[in-house]
Amino acid sequence: MKKELNCFTIAMMVLALNWTLPSSSLAQTEPLGRLMSVTEFTIKPGHEMQFREGVKAWKACYLENKGEWTWRLWQRQQGEGSVFVLASDMANWAEMDKTDEPGNKCQIHAMNLINPHIEKATSHVTRFQPGISKASQLTEDVIRVSFYDLSPTHGYKMMEVVKEVEKIRKAAGMETPGYWYQWQTSGPESPSFHHVMPYKDYAAMDIVQEAVWETVEKSAGKAKKDELQAAFRSSLQNTWSYVYKLDKDLSRPSK
């Protein structure tokens, strides 16, 4: 339990840095993209209000001490329990060697007002993939996140297909709609990649857009679509998705 209660302190204080949005690439010859630290908090039943008030107190203390770190705190809208996800970016691994004095000054708030309301915390690091992602910065308040667990035998096909599909879509004048991330650390139940699809609000999710495979078939023919679709499906062991809403009161997307 002590380890779990310290996760928020580690995520929000020890790693409290001025992290910005990533830019990266899948190819080794291209620059590596920025990293994203992701911590998922499962809140104890009936403790969501106390958790929120604790984060607000920590945030007020951090801003009062002129902290530079930026972060987003998303609340998962479906699934079991009350779950929040803390997402923050850094340019490279070396930034984890730095300390953050304003965060240290506010550590008592995390220990007394936040940690007691956390049932479980899981942290990982992912890397942004810009060659197949939307170029502009994420500003939307609602996101659909799709997770992909790759097949041990055919998992290598996934990114090959994604890159080819995006090439076809760009040739057809279609903009890349979302953001791809590759997981750099993971547990037995973690995915290998996840994709973030942004929406201005929930109403935007009702807008019907041309499906990816529909564009591929129109542009490259049914045979090519069937080939790529079969390869993509064979690359997956499991896939799942959730919708998250940005909690603006608990976030600091920019200074």
C-alpha cells in the first residue's frame, strides 16, 4: 500500500517538470519523439470528491510556488470504478534526473490529501509517433483512446500497415485524425501501442466521417484494402478502447 500511495507523489512531484507535446518518428534515421509519462489512478469507492479536492489543493500550492510543470488529468468515462489518467510529456529520459523544488514544497498535500483516496496507481512511459500522427497540438477536451496488444508472431505487421494506410489516406487528401503512441514500459496486461482520437465535445462524436478502410478501398482498390485489413487484424492479440474527458480544474495543459 505504501508503494501505491507514493505513486502520486512520484508522478506529480519527483517528475514535476515543464514537459511539452511530443514529436517523434518510427524510423531509426529520424529524430526520436518526445516521451509521455502516463499514470492511471483507480480511486477508492466513494472517495472521488476527496481526491479531486486534494488535487486542487496540490495544484494551488504548486502554482503559488511558481512551478513550471504542465500536465493533463483525464477522467475515464466508461469501465469499472472511478479512474483518472495523469499525462505529462518530456523531451527525453534525462529529464527524469531533474528535481522540482515547487513540487517538493507541496509534497505534503499529496501525502495527506491525495494518496489516502487512491486504491491503485499504475505508471508507464510512452513515445509519440509523429510520422503517422496529427501534426497539430492536442487541444480538445474529449478523446477516444484505442489500445492495441500485439500478437507475438505477427505483431510486427501492425505499424507497417498503419504507415501504408496513412500514406494512402494522405495521397487521397485526407488529414491524419489522431495521435499514435508506442509504449516504452509495460506490464503483463499493457498494450504495445495506443491511438488517441480527439473531439471538441461529445456532440462531435456524432459526426459521421469516412471510415479508414473505406478510404483505402476507394483509393487503392478492394484487393489492397483486403490485404492490409487482414494483415492488421493478424497483428493483434487484443484491442480495447475508452473515452476520456479532460478535467480542466485538475489540469494545467500550458503555463
